[in-house]
Amino acid sequence: METKIWHVTKENEIQTYLEVAKLLQAGETVAFPTETVYGIGADATNEQAVAKIYEAKGRPSDNPLIVHVADQSQIHEFVQKIPSNAKKLMKEFWPGPLTIILPLQPERLATNVTAGLDSVGVRIPEHPVALGLLAVAGIPVAAPSANRSGKPSPTSGEHVAEDLLGRISGIVFAGKTGVGLESTVIDCTLEPPAILRPGGISQEEIEAMIGPVISETKEMTKQEAPKAPGMKYTHYAPKAPIAIVKGDTTFFQKQIDLAEKRGEVVGVLVSDELEEHLRKSEYMVGLGSKAHPEEIAYRLYDRLRYFDRTPVTLIYTEPFEKVGIGEAVMNRLDKAAGGRYIKQSEES
Ligand code: TXA
Ligand code: MG
């Protein structure tokens, strides 16, 4: 399949939106930027169009997609009702990185969008290109992150091309995405609402608006199946295995040395603060300062993808504080690492 490429500029923006809208309306798949990560869009009312998304990503069919709209008025077409908590969240955080799960009105969307569930995740993204496209297309657009299933989500058009060139009808390039991690997913069909996936809007920000909510990822025991079907799969992972090293700087350095002695080529993914204390090595990349977790979020996927272009056989990273967007950073790192930790306390 030939993948058409657009680079959005002030001069061609309307023309681009018209062309992309036409493709989406015709049942094709087009990737575009949002403020969180790039998504692959398709007409959420068209079963065959949505099937192309699953096919292009290699995504399991039991993992539902988020529906994107330009305007709140479009939601009434396919949800049964909007609980008052959800209304407050929409008013405060939309457009923005918050996906709200609402009760689905049957037979309005393609059934594969929601993977047969009786609820649907919806959001209005806060990105001029996404909003422009959605407004011109005028249809609800199902859009998961535009990566091959299992890989880190794309934060640039180049990342999308890496994974999906030749697999989708088009890619709209418009620079890097701002947040760098996906939206927070909150289930407002439950009372109190439950955060199914931490993301761009923190639990603290949500609770300041609607009071206490449940955090599925914090409260879930290992045996339980996660409520957001997508959270049970391996995710965000580069090719080389990752382990999270929890200990002081000497301990961290020792783990690198031991691995190198075993013949591993070690990639190191750390904060500026830790980097300062480690011996320089070829595949060491910085995520930024711990004092700015939003910068760490912004860089994380790009740095994870970087390792796939190197010969590293193992990646060591460090844990970050689960405050604000740090919660989402650690959620993604935990998944990328498949829960592999090396802890100082257990060794000594
Ligand atoms: O920031 C984002 O949310 C990006 C951009 C493109 O908008 N999209 C994104 O989509 O991350 P995706 O498909 O990669 O992740 C959607 C998550 C999955 O974990 C899925 O299981 C969950 O949302 N989800 C979607 N609909 C759901 C529903 N009705 N009930 C429970 N979980 C749902
Ligand atoms: Mg995804």
C-alpha cells in the first residue's frame, strides 16, 4: 500500500485537512498528531475502516479504541448519557489528554471500535492539527496510538513512518507531540470513577475537580485482569529487555559493570542527576532532570525507540517518583520492563 505523506504548514493546512478528511470518510486509515502521541485514525462508524487499524497495528481484537471528536455535541450521537462527574471533567480538561469512558448507545459505532463492550472511550484532543482534521471530517474518528502493537507509542511523524509506512493510507507530519505519553483513561460508568490508565492528566488534578477516584493501576494485585483491556499486553517495549535498577549510584554502576562482564552491550536510560554519577558509556541516554517529570514524559518514547537503532542487548533504567505525570512515566516504564526490577535491598 502506498502511504501518502503530508507536512502541515500554515499555507497548506486547509488543503491537507480536506484531503485527509476525504480519505477518512472513504474508509481509509490516516495517522495524525495529537498533543499526547500520534494516532491512526479511521471512521468510527465504519467496521471495515476500523478493521484496517487493527490490521495495520497487529493489535489484538479484544482491545478497544478511543473515539476522537472535535466537539462535545458529536458525543450525544453515540453515548447513552453523560454522568455529572464526566461533565465536570470535560469542562475542565477538554480539549486535552483525558479519555472518558461512557455508556455506549448501541448500533451507532462500528462494534469493533469498542471490541464489543457496552462502553466507549472518548476524547477531544488538544492539538491544532488533530482538531482541524476532526472538524473538517465531521465524523467520530477511532484512533489508537500509531505504533505497531507492543512498541513504544510514536511522538513524531518519523516514529509513525518507522512502524507503519506501507501499512496505512497516509501520515500527517507536524513535529513532535507535546505531552509525549498517552491520555489518562477514566471510567465514568463507575461510581466513584476509576482511572484505568494513568496519563497526561494526573489523579491529583482529577480529584481536585470531582473528589476521590479509584486508581486501577495502583490497587490492582498481580492476579487481577486489568479493566482497560489494553493494559494487560506487553507494551512500549524496545527490542532489548529493560530492567529497572533500584538502588544508590554505586549499586547502579555495579549492575552495569557486571552485565558488561557477562558480555552484554548495556543501554543506560537515566535522569541527569544519575547520569552525572555514572561512568560515561556509549549507549547512555539522558531523560532530563527529575525536577521536571514532564520533560521525562516528553522524551521517554523517543529514547526507548533510540535503542532499537543500537546494538544494545540489555537496558538499565531507574525508577521515578510517582507524582503527577510521574505516575504515567512509571506505569509505562514498568510495562516496558515487564516488571523486571533489580533491587539493592534484596541483593545485599
Ligand atoms: O493519548 C491517547 O489516548 C492516544 C491518542 C492517539 O489519542 N490514543 C491511545 O489509544 O493511546 P490506545 O488505543 O493506544 O489506548 C487506548 C486504551 C487501551 O488501554 C484500551 O484498552 C482503553 O484505552 N480503552 C478504550 N476503550 C475502552 C473501554 N470502553 N473500556 C475500557 N478501556 C478502554
Ligand atoms: Mg497504544
